[in-house]
Amino acid sequence: MATTRKRRGRARRGTGSVGQRGEQFMAQIDLGTRPDGSWARRTRSFDTRDEAETWLLEVRQNAEELTASVADQSLATYLRWWIEEEAPKGKPGRAPLAESTVRGYRSNIEKHLIPALGSRKVGELTVAELDRFANSKLKEGLAPTTVNRFRETLRSALSTAVRQDRLLTTSPGTAAASASSRRPSTGSPTTSSPGSSRPRGTSASIR
């Protein structure tokens, strides 16, 4: 007598599933909609089922972070998500980043950006804060080119959120990172000019 294979029902949103393709195990999870209305789905392949299921558990625990607006997240939370999930992909239409570049970003994040600014909400960062951060690093004896790499790391991270419609270009944090990254560091601390009337945190957006 012929047997029929029971059809599996569609997994509920946020539960995820693991399937085998050849020698790889493919994990997939639907997370719902982003603030812009687009559907958020994550997929990744692993060598073992245990690795795939562990990843699904971690994603489920952070599901709200992956669909929520970035503005209300702490900078530490967002940067750690970005360096693991988005940075290695590189910019749209370009090749993935080299491992050495990702390592450099991770070092900038864990050793410098998070200790100094990690507790701040992304949407509340200001140009003045980033200037103070840069000046403090210069006072520590770091080279201006090194300090500018920290700024560029932050700008790159927040520009990803802008592309995903999880952060507005008018957000103070976005504008602050963009304005600060365009301001070259010098060997001495910078000060605001009395004649500068541009509002802090609301200047140009990331391009």
C-alpha cells in the first residue's frame, strides 16, 4: 500500500526552519515587516544542524532588533549586529569586504566606539559628542588618520541602517556621523567656531 508523505505546515513567523541541501544545513526565519513595510527574512547555511539551530535561536532572541527602528537602539547593540551580519557583505553592488577590513572595523568598534559611546541611543548622537570623542582620542596620542577611521566605521554602519529604511537620513545620529566623518582630524583638539550657526545633529545626511 502506498504511503503518503505528510506535508509540513508553514512555520509560524519568528519560529524558523532548518533544511538540508546537499551537505549543508540551511536555516531560514521570517521576522515580519520592517518599519518601511518590507518583509524581513534571514537565511544562512551551516555545516551542521546544531549550528543552524543555534543560529535560529539567537536570531529569534534578537528578532525585534532586526525589524525595529535603529534610532532607539543603543549604539553598542547596533554596531555589534552590524559588524556580524552586514559589514562583511560590503556595499550593494560591490564585492564582500576582505576579512582584514572587517577585523579592522571590529577593532574600532570594540576598543574605541563602544567604550566611549556604546550606551548612547543611535538617534540621539550629536556632532558635538563625536567631536569630543575624536578629541579625546587625539589627546591619547592616536594619529589623526586613525581617529578618522573610527569616524568612517561609524558612518558606514549607520549608512547601512539608512539603506534598510531603519534610520532616517534626518536622524540626529545619522547626520552627526556624516558631518563628523567629513571633518578632518588634526593633531590638536577641534573647537566650534563662533560663526558656525549650523544646528548640531541636524546637518547633512549620509550619502
